[in-house]
Amino acid sequence: MLRRLSTVRSLRRAFGRPLALMAGHWGLVAVGALLVPVHAAATLWMPHLLGTVLDEIAHGGSKATLASTCWFLMLLAAIESAARYVSRKTLIDVSRHVEERLKNSLVAHLQTLPVAWFDKARTGDVQSRLTQDVELVRFVMGPLLLHGGSTLCLLPAGLWLMLGMDVPVTLASLGGFGVLFAVMRVLVPRLHRWSKRSQEEIAAVSQRAQEDFAGIRVVQQFTLQARERAAMARHGRRYLFANLRLSRLRAAMHAVTHSTSGLVLLGVLVVGGYQMIDGRITVGQLFQFTGYLGLMTFPLEILGWTLATMPRAFAAGIRIEELFEVAPEPALGTTPVLRGDLRVQDLTFTYPGSERPALRSVSFHLQPGQKLGLVGPVGSGKSTLLALLLRFYDPPRGTIFVDGHDVLDVQPATLRRLFALAAQEPFLFSDTVGRNVAFAADDAASDALATAVTAAAIDQDLPALRDGLETVVGERGVTLSGGQKQRVSLARALLADRSGLLLDDTLSAVDTITEQRILQGLRRARGDRTVLVASHRLSVVADADLLLVLDGGEVRERGDHATLLAQGGTYAAAWRRQTEAAALEGGTGGAS
């Protein structure tokens, strides 16, 4: 009993959501489902009609009877064809709509998941579930429903009609069915196990391929193509092995199905032949038996195909539901109008799964329109602080406040609309330069776009680009240099026109002259925005109202530029080194 309940729960978990989506098209499903028994009845009527006519002819039937039977057969064929066409079209069309809605729902759900989940998720695995697994589930909602329904109509009805004519002949046919179901009981669990294994392996292949092609420049630069091919070959062999096992099991299922139909026909011919010779059944009835078996051969094949496909679809449904079961980022909270007054109070934060805090007892207050500079070595916690302000990760309660509101009480979308982020490693879409800049402001006026482009010093590169702002960049902006990608990201943040601006080492890949031009553009374009800048280049943060020197997640020094120089500590030593290096390179000041 418990095992049966567990099976029901598993089936509901795998197919409950697709079936609910299918229920939204209940009218079409009802039409398609109701027409399945119609074409099954018309199909089964034909052998009965032909057997009856054969018996009438054997007993001196008339030409008129033969003619009327032929016309009736044509009518049945027309009804069967029309019912089959409409049922197939409606049910498979509905399955396509379910596939579309399931994919859209899954994409929408994935976009609500927290950043921390994506830190661990494998892109190739997610893509595999979104494409191949959804397609397998569609088979259950469409073709399997259609053919499975036809099988459920033809097999019981055919056996019932055969029992009504002669019990011994029918029992002879049932012996073959018993062999079929006994073999299926052994094969189906193995089909399920290897179906899941096959889908996991194709996800691993997709993930490896996605990483290799995305990082093709790294692979080629280190001339590691042979090693990556070997790694892909290993994944391919595992996928091949899983699919060979699966193919063998499915081939065995099909072989048993075909053999069973032949065995059943043999039993009918042997037993039915003796029954006819003894005069217990007529020639027409024997013809009806063979006709019913001929009609039931295809349902038997469909039954084998169904049982071979169902484990794969079941595994796919479970894998899809596993994504839906990941809790989305909480969307609850207040939606105040935020100006950008930031207060961080004794903030200590540790990443999930880590034992060492990324930030320790960090505190500061930044009023609207002010600029905060964050400096320190790699791993000092600068990027972590910016991520917490955006609530990519949740800080401890009572540590970060925006305009007096604890960020945990503010709706994440509302909080993120306060800030525009320009990251050190920006993501560019495979689109034009202009549309990448205007990504967060599609309705931006051309003069606003030009202002942002100029402030980020992209305009100096436009003559070298074939189509200027209409130049299409490659995937992740691969056709642009690191500095160009950073400046496109900066222009995107400026054009977004948010009250807060977060710059995470945005100018690390630009030269000194371009840096000076961008800094001048930023001073003109920032207006009254609250700005937080994390940078290794001290010239970028020298004009900040407050500077925090971080090391090991702790604030080692704080103050404005003049105060920190006067203290003669870490900041002053770094400023001296960078200024001397800039002077040696012929710079006009600041770090290079």
C-alpha cells in the first residue's frame, strides 16, 4: 500500500504540472479524447463486417449484399480517417501548447531564483532540462496520450469481441499477452534507471560543450585542444554506454512485442483452425479473429513503445520538477521610494558553505549624492559589499539600511531599481553595441544614449568599429577588448539613470589617458547620484567623500583622500607607489 502511494506521488510530481497546463485546453482535449474511441470502433467494425459478408457469400449471398457492404466499408473508412485525423491534430497541438507554456513557466521560474543558486548550477544541465526533458514530457501529453488511448480502446474491445465468438481461440491469444506482461515487469524498472542515467549524461555533455566553446580562446591559447577533446570523449563514452544499454533494453521491449503478436497469431491459427474444421466456428469468424489480431498488432507495438518511453518521460518530468521545487528569491517586502541614503552597521557576512567571514564588522554612512570609495587587495570584500547592497545575498538583519529601511524588509526588485551596476567582468549580449548600452533603457532618447557613450569614452572607439554603435558583438562581447566591454557596461549603467551607481573595478582594463577622460565624464554625468566605487586604482576613488581601506574583510583605514594621506598608512603608501608608476609611464597623475 505504501509503495503504491509512493508511486502515485511520484507520478503526480513528474506529470502533475504538465497535466494542469493541459487542463487549460480541456475543450480540445475532450474533442480529441472522445474521437479516439470513435475511430477505434470504426476500425473494429471492419473485420466483423467482412467476416459476416464472407459467411453470407459462402451461403449464397447476393450481389446487392456485397455492394451494400462495400459502400458501408467506405463510409466506415471515411469516419475512421476523419476521427483519427481530428483526434491526432487536437491532442498533438495541445501537447505543443503545453510544451510552450511549460518552457515559459520554467524560464520565468529560473529568473526568480537567487543568485546563490546559480553559483552552483550547471548551465548545460539547466539547458538540457529546458529542452530535451521538456520534449520528452510533451510525448506523454501528446503522442502517448493519443496512441495509449487508442490502445486502451482496441485491446479490451478486441478481446471482448473475440470472447463473444469463441473462448478457446481467445484464450490461445491471451497466452502470448501473459508472456508480454511478464517480460515487461522485468524490463520497465531497468528502462527507468537507464533513461535517467542517459539524461544525466547528455546534461554533462552539454555542460562540457558549453564551457569549451565559451572558453575557446583560453583553450586555444594554451593549446589544450587535445586534452579538452579527450575530456569530451570521456563524457561522450559515458553517454554512449548509457544509450547503448538503453537501446538494448528498448530493442528487447520491441522484440518481445513483435514476437508476442506473432505468437498470438500462431495460437489463433492453430486453435481456430481446429475449431473451424470441427465446425464450431465459421470461416468468416476465423477471418474476424485474424482481422482483430491484425488490428491489435499496432496497439501492441504502441504499448511496447509507450512502456519504453514512459520511464524516460518520467525521469524527465522529475528533473523538470526539481527545478520548480527550488525556492524562488522572496519577493515580499515594502516598496518605498528610495533616494540612496546608505547606512551599514556592524556588518559581518559569511558566504553559504564557507567558514571564514567575507566581511567583518563593517560600518559606514553615506548620504544621497555622496561617493564612497572601496580599496584593498583581491579578496578583501569589496565586491561582496556591493553584492549585499543589491541583495544578491541576504545580509544579517539590522546591518544594512537604505533610507532607514532594513534591506531585508524591502522588496528586492525595489532595492535593485535604486542601483545600476557596472561590473569588472561585464556580461554583454550577442547584439549591437548600442542595444547593449541601452539594455536597461530601451526607450532612451538618442541624445541620452550619446551622452552615456561619450561619458564612458566609447565614442573614441566607434570609428574603428565597422558599423559604429550598430556593430554586432560576438557572444559575451568576445569581439571587443576587455576595456571596451568595461566601458560599454559603464555606459549601460549611466544610461539606466538610477539614483545609485555601483562601479566594481570598472576601469581596471583601460589605459591611463582613457581613465582620465572617463573620470571627467563621470563627474559630469553622475549628477546627484549616490556612487560606490570599488577599485584598485586609487585615482578613481581619490575624490570620494569617504574611503574605506579593506583587508581580510575588515576596515583597516577610513577617511577622505587627504586624511588617509596624512595618516601615512596603507593607503598613503599605495598612492605614492601608483603615482610614481604613473609618472614613470608619462601619465598625468593617478595610477595606471
